[in-house]
Amino acid sequence: MNPRNLARAMALFRWQGLEPVAAPVGLPAQQTAQWSPEDFFPSSHSLHRTEIALHEYLGLAWARLRGFI
């Protein structure tokens, strides 16, 4: 699970009366920054990551509107 996706899960677990501990796993190691011209253009991978982020933000907003958080 991506650390950015943890906010909604953590809030929902707290709403249930639990005390979750965030422990994201499977994160890639940081590489040294070597810029190339292609880094400044959109990619399908970036679009996918944007879709996931929007899904999580909308889910968080929906959970708040429903009173779960």
C-alpha cells in the first residue's frame, strides 16, 4: 500500500475504535537524481498514479460526508 493511500484506511480504522499503526512496505529505494529530458513529459505511469491519488481523495471525502471519519 502506498503511504499516500494510508490516510483513509487509518481514519476508518480509528472510527471503528482501533489504534492502527502505519507500516507501509514494498517501497522502492531512492536512486540518485539523474534528470533526463523525458522526465519533463507526461507518461502513462504518471497518469495511473494520478488516477489512484484522485480515487483515494474522493474516497476520503466520501467517508467524511457519510460520517465514517
